[in-house]
Amino acid sequence: MFKKVIAVILMLSMICSLAGCTSGRRENAENDSKVAEEKTTIRIGAMSGPTAMGMVKLKKDSELGNTANNYEFQDFATEASAFVTPLATGEVDIAAVPSNLAANIYNKTEGKVCVVAVGVLGVLNLVERGNTVKTINDLRGKTIYATGMGAVPEYTIRYILSENSIDADKDVTIQWCSDTTEALSKLKSEDGAIAVLPQPFVTAASAQIKDLRVVCDLNEAWEEIDKTSDIVTGVIVVRKEFAERYPKQLEQFIEEYRQSVEYTSKDVEGASQLIAEYGVVASASVAQKALPKCHIVCYTGLEMKNSLEGFLKVLYDQNPKSVGGKMPGEDFYYEYK
């Protein structure tokens, strides 16, 4: 009799234990489901200028409560380095940053960030106060004013010159300006001045210098020598920890970001008003003229990787430090599940 009682007690104990496990699994599943469905606050940072232009409609929609998640935007920064520490420490979840900075952050944090989209292609224009330059080859023997020494603009210019058989150190003189204000001063004071400068600054400068002529968009010069990649100015990066915890919310962000980018091309006037409202560019009229020339895009997946990887290799070949010392690994490119 005693043995039967013990057997019954053991059986009841096992049943309770199994029920507890089942309940626990159910509770965990419910918690995972809640994480996937909850409206998450996503902290976003971006540089002012073209890098942030594709985000303005997303920012406005979020303020109106018309987005899948709550997007908490930081103030648009003027320095690219502003998001290095916040991304590394988890203060920011997603950021729109220069392409080479994304690679640097990836290497410095040992792979704790990845790229989810290419947001801006090349924004550099070759301009002249005169009519002597028709092609890249016409730059031989000339002085070129430019900004961005030691950064993407320098490597882009050098690569394009080199692929056109022009030695940047011997066949031309590149005079580096500390900022666009200095470059504007050079253009104003010198008839026939030649420069490589970014949009939307070129559009703003054209309003002040009536004979300033855009010779070419450097994206066109790049396409003539490199069919496998693009000039990539800006990308969207995310902390991997956030991507792994909130994959659904991340993909909702990307879709809403894509819609925001599409808005900038479909409603240039409306987008320009938002760009000025948020201080991305000071003037709505300048933004409206410059926006179509800023090449705002949303490349994801394989298109993103093909566009970006080749460009980073060009930078790496010129100066490995420009991308953080080594090329990013495959996990640098976010894969949608």
C-alpha cells in the first residue's frame, strides 16, 4: 500500500512538473510574441546635409504618430564622429553616417554594427568659372580646389583622376580648403577657378556666382570607369544587438525609410520644406534645386552590398585606415530573414 501511495505522489509530481514546463514555454513564447508586436521606440541619429534628407518624411510621420514604431530623432549633427560613441555604447540604435565611417565603427567595435541600407550616392560636382574643362582629362595641368582631405572626397577624386591616367600629385594641383566657406571665397575671387565640391553647397554657391558652371556630376565620371560599384556617400547602420532583438521592428523601419526616400523624389517641393524645417539645409529654395542632384536612394540586400563593397575597396586600396584598417566582413551587410 505504501509503495502505491509513493508511486501516485511521484506521478502527480511529474505531471505538475510537465505542466510547469509547458506553462513556461507558453509564457516565453508569449513574451517573444509581445517583443515582436510591441511599438518600439527606436533612437535615430543622422548627419545634416544629404545624409539626413531621406529621413525627413519619416521624422514628420513619427511626430504625427503615423509610423509602426516611435522614432526618437537626435539633433542632426554636423560632425560625422558624433555618432561613433553613441552607437558603440547603445545610446543610438540606428544612424545615417558616411560610408567609410560605418566601416570604421564596425572595425572599432569588433563588428557590433551592420549596414542595412545605402542612403546617398555621390554628391560631388566638378565646377568651373569658365569654359575650359569639358572632361576629366581637361584637368591635366590645372589647379583644383576641394574640401574633404583625408576623407571620402579625396579618395574619390584621386581614384577618378588615376583611372583617367592623371597623377593627382604630379599632373594636377589639388588645393585643399578647410571648409566650403574657404572654397567659396576661392571661387568668388578667381576667374576660371575649378573645384570639386558637394551638393547642396554647389547649388547655394551657384546662386552667388552667376558664371559658375557644373562640368559634371562625379557619379557619371565614376560610372565610366567602374561598372561594379557606386560612389557611396551615406549609409544606414544599426547596432547588431538591436537588430537581433527587434528584427520585425527593424524591417518596419527600413520599409518606412524607403517610403520616406520615395517621397523626396515624388514631392520635391514638400520634401524641401521639411528639409528646411528640420535644419538639414538652411533654405527650402536651395533644397528644392539641390535635392534631385543629391542622389537620395534606399538600396538594401544584394544591391546595397554590391554598391558599397566595391566603393570601400577603392578606399581601402588607397588607404586602409580610411575604412578602419581592414575591409569589413560579410556580417557587415545586413541580411533580411
